[in-house]
Amino acid sequence: MLTFHFYKNDQVFNLILQGNQGAGKSHLACAALRELNESGLAISCLFVNVESMMRVIKDSFSNKESRYTENCFVELMSKADYLALDDIGVETGAIGTDKIATDFVQRVLYAITTTRQDDQL
């Protein structure tokens, strides 16, 4: 059984789960967040599918009624104590493919990661 004592002891680091499709990475990430949620600590956990997030943000460009803008997601994710970004390789050009991330995708992911990093300093 995995223990998450490093997370529970306020250590700051990133965890990257890498593997073939269907290996259980998303399931493991959800299980980790669930363990943290059930720990009794006053923390917030957020699981976000990156491809879906990008689709919703892009939709907000033409749908001015949408509250799911780039700024909304960046702010939301910067405030979460623990964040799981699922399927990040789908948008960014995973190793072994010839796909590359668009400037838009890179900008959004950069804003999220730097905001989170700045909050830790």
C-alpha cells in the first residue's frame, strides 16, 4: 500500500506518473487525492483533465457568458493545495509522438505552474 506521508508532512515536490495508456495513472492520481482528502487535514485537492480544460477555455473565446476562462482556471489551480493534471501529454506532444504544444497550451500550462511555484516561495 502506498503511503502519502511526504505530502501530509508539508514537503513541497512534484510527482509525475508516466506510463502506457490504461496503466492506471489517472486512477492512482485520484486515489492519492482521495487519501489526502480523507486525511482530516484542512487541504484542497483538484483533479483536472488538461485536454478537457483546454477545450472549455477555447469555448470561452466565442461564448462570452462562460465563466470558464483561462484566468478562471489559472486562479483555481493556483489555489489548490494538491493538483493532479491528467493527460497532460495529450495536448503537449508526449514523448514518442511528433505532436507539439501550441503557444496557447504552453502559455496556460506555464501560467499554472509558475503561479503555483510563486505561491510556494
